[in-house]
Amino acid sequence: MRPIRLLIALLFLAVGAALGALNADTVMVDLGVARLALALGVALLAAMLVGVLAGGLALAASVIVPLRRERDA
């Protein structure tokens, strides 16, 4: 199981590096209170990371916490 996880992690690392290298153009990101000049690849990776974290929090709030409450009750 551990070698499979390592291969998957390396695959995602390679995809992230390729995404960053192929999208090196600078873009302006307007956050309302601040403007950031970022490489497009960095902006894409940051957006994906925020999406993964938001999905994980939504999953934890809607599935994991209620199951723990049922188990403890």
C-alpha cells in the first residue's frame, strides 16, 4: 500500500510542476482588498488547493461529524 501512495504522490507532484512550468504567464488576482501579481500556474494550484480544502471541510461537517456523534451516543 505504501509504494502505491508514493507513486500517486509523485504523479501529483509531477503534474503540479508541469502545470506551473507550462503556465508561467503573470496574471493579476484582485481579492477586493489587495491585488496580487502571480504566475498563472501558481494561481491555478492555489485555487485547486482551496477547493480541496473546502471540499474536505464540507465532507467533515456533513458526514464525519454526524457519524462520530452517532457512534458516541
